[in-house]
Amino acid sequence: MTVKEFLKQYGEAERQAERLKKEYQEEIERIGSIKSPMDTDGTPHGTDISRTVELQAIRLAEKAEEYKNAQIYAMKKRQEVFDVIWNVPGVEGQILYERYINLKNWDDVAESVHYSLQHVHRLHGAVLLELQNVIE
């Protein structure tokens, strides 16, 4: 695994957790859209609404569990990445922190450290080379 792949693990885990959160919210919306077994005349009709609600509740609980597990995994990855970045001194450490912990794009990273985008890329490349031994 390269240093860059290692550092990107947190961002990938965070995006996965966000996808699962969205799926969970969509499942809640689906449950809310289930129609009543009563027709407009107020009399019950032959739908199996209780079974549908039960299945939706089971799916919702499964989505909630997946989301919780993804959040825990993302927190673990964040800590692992942070532990490596914490030991990088100076502006190089700040660049890594902004990019891989705060998940900023390169323009925002450059702005936060008050360097040109090109200089940030040079520093980033140099620190990745130095960190390769730490990750291996």
C-alpha cells in the first residue's frame, strides 16, 4: 500500500458512511410513503400492509446497523491517518491534515497554508516520499 492510498482511507470510509446515511434516509422516506390499507371510502381493502411495514422496518434496522458500522470504521481510519500525520512537522503536516483529515480540495489546501498550488503539490510529493517508510 502506498502512503497516498493509506492517507486516502479515511476519506473513502467517510464517503461510504455518507452513502449509507443517504440510503438510510431514503428507506425512512419509503416507509413514510406506504399507503394506508383504507381506501378513500374508509373501509379496509385486501392489502398486506402490515407485512410490508414489517419488511420495511427490518430493512431500516439493517441500514441503520450498516451506517453505524461504517461510521465506526471511518472513525478508526481517521485516527490511524491522524496518528501518521501528527508526526509530520511544519507546513507539510498542515497540508496533509487539510487534505486527508479535513478532506479539502487542493485549492482550499493551498489557500489555508498561504502557498501557491504548485508549491503545495511539491511539498506534498516530498512528504509522501518521506512517509513511505513509516507506512511500510
